[in-house]
Amino acid sequence: MPAAEPFAQLSTLSGGILLEAAAMGLGFVALLFLGSALLPGRRIAGVDAAGKQRVYKFNGLVLFLTVVIAAGLVQAVGWFSLSVLHTHFVALFIVANGFAFALAGWLFFQGARARKPSSTSWRDFFMGVDAAPTWLGQDLKLFSYCPSLIGLALLNASFAAAQYETSGGLTLGMVLYQVFTFLYVLNYFQFEHGMIHTWDIVSERFGWNLVWGDYVLVPFFYCLPGWWLVYAPESLSPAASAAIVLLFVFGFWLFRGSNQQKHDFKRDPDIMIWGRRAQTLDGRLLISGFWGIGRHLNYTGEICIYFAFALTTGLASLGPYLLPAWLTGLLWHRSRRDERRCRAKYGELWERYKQRARFSMLPFIH
Ligand code: NDP
């Protein structure tokens, strides 16, 4: 029973296992930090959440592919099996929590030192003090997406390795899950430069909220369906598999397409969208393509992708559906926050935009 497995790992947890997990987790973050500092990357100018002009370096794709090739090689040669991440899952989770709290504490004290002590409160520990803290020349907020998503990809791969080692093969659900999640992470790094126009980079401070999200929530919770699949019997018919693939492709088209349209528009308002010159409101808000149909269709696309992840486990348990349910809540809440931010920033123009793109996340419904 997969749901019982975390408790089984907890009951056999020892100091030795925790030490191994700490060495793996901290070594992983340190190597990524080094790789991110040394590997060449594309440099793009942007504005950080404090409103300062910055030059961001993007080399996440090279870093990700380097890790994928290295992990594939050591697995193929037999020096190391990724299934160790599965057997150490709970210990790694504990280490990641310790690391996230320590990093958030360090960020808080670094930020507070630069301010008057009376102007910082405990709320700042959670929400962050600095908008764009750096260490050894690296932007920590941007860097943290690397351990987050590469960590997620490695944990996902560990579930396939564990299933292969215990049953001698992979179920169709596991194969689909691996392909979907690999494409999702690969796509993130291909489009990494688009991050400079996202809410987290342009609006959020870097505190416990984002740190815990990056180092704990994303790697350890976003892999929930994969965890479920390790011991699950084959449960997908060919017709169900085809429907899940279609849902994934549709979600990906919506998510990728809308983010790309907005990103291209921010770089050049004169672009072509779906074969026609982009229409705008005062050259500031895009009303062509997906952005003329709904104001947050990129969120809708991502929710479809996460439902496709969960559907690879079949319908035997609701457990894996906690992930898309959570993401739906998160993105719905985020859409409300973003609307407030945009109303404050664009004023009457935003009201005009709402009349043009009447729907938020679900055309004709919401
Ligand atoms: P968006 O990429 O939708 O960015 C919102 C911002 O875009 C607005 O604040 C506004 O900022 C600008 N904007 C909005 N409408 C328009 C328009 N019509 N024309 C031009 N600019 C517009 O949201 P996020 O940054 O929240 O998310 C980015 C991606 O990350 C999404 O695809 C989301 O699904 C994903 N995501 C995933 C999460 C996960 O846990 N898996 C969590 C959060 C996000 P401006 O001031 O620049 O105009």
C-alpha cells in the first residue's frame, strides 16, 4: 500500500540514514550552485521586485541536461541507483525542511541587518525582507528554481528506477508519468528566461514562503503521483492512455502558448500572434491570442497538465489528485492576487481589459 510507505520509512529512520540524506541533499545543492556559477549562460536585462535594473544569467537548461546525462550514466554503469532517493525519501524530506528553515533564517537576518531593527517583524521571516538577495554574485531567488525542479526530476526518475528494480519493468502509467514530467521540467528550463516577467520575480520578496516552496513543496509534494505509481499495478487501458495524452498536449499548448505570447509581447509589442499583428490596449496590455480570451489561461493550461500527471495513476485512489486539487486552489488564489495587483498598476486600463477578456480561467464559466 503506497500510502503506508512514508510511515514505514519513518519507523526505520536512523541517524545514519539522515546523515546520508544530508550528504546527498547538501552536496546536490552545492554542486548545482557551483555549476550555476561556472557554466556559461544567456544574460538578459530585467527589473527585480525592488524595482532595480538587473542582468540575469540563465543557464538552467545546460545545468539540467548535465545532471540528466550524469544521472543516466551512473545509473547505466551501475555505480549508483537513483532508487536510493526513493528509499531515502522521508530522510531527504526532513533534511530539505531543515535546510529551508536555515536558509530562510539566514535571509531574514541578512536582510534585517541592512534595515533598522524596529522595521522588521516576524512576518518578514515568512514573506521575506529582500526582494532579490544575492550570494557570491548569484541571484538566490532565481537559482533556487534549479534545486527545486532538478530535485523534482531526480525524485521522479527514482520512482521509475524503484519500480524497475522491484518488478522488472515499468507500467504504462509510469512511462506516461515519466515522459510528462520530464517534458514539463525540460520546458521550464527552455523557457527559464521567461521568469523575469513572472509574479515571483517581479513582485515577491524571498523569505520562508518561497524558500520552503522551492526546496520542500515542489520536489517532495509535486512528485506525489510518481510515488503512488511505484507499487501500483497496471491500470490504464489504451483508450484511457490516449485521452490522458490528449489532455496533457492540450494543457501544454495552452500553458506554453500563453506564457510565450505574453513573453514575446513584453519584448516587442509589435509581434504577430496567430498570423495577425498583436492587438493591445495602449500598447501595454495584450488582447490578442490567449490573452484576448481569458486573463489567466496559462494557469488553466498548467492545471490540465497536473491533472494529466495524476490521471496516470488511474482512478483507484484520490490520493494523487491532492496535487492538481492543490494547484487549482493555489492558482485560483494567485489569479485573485494578480488581479488586485494589476488593477492597482493599470487602473482604468485594467477595467477595459476585463471588458475585452471577460473570463478569468475558464472561458464562458469563470
Ligand atoms: P503570469 O505569467 O500570468 O503573470 C501575471 C502578470 O502578467 C501580471 O501581473 C501582469 O504583470 C502581466 N499581464 C497580465 N495580463 C497581461 C496582458 N494581457 N498583457 C500583458 N501583460 C499582462 O503569472 P505568474 O507569474 O503568476 O505565473 C507564471 C507561470 O508560472 C504560469 O504559467 C503559472 O501557471 C506558473 N506557476 C506555477 C506554479 C506551480 O507551483 N506549478 C506556481 C505559480 C505559477 P506586468 O506588471 O508585467 O504587466
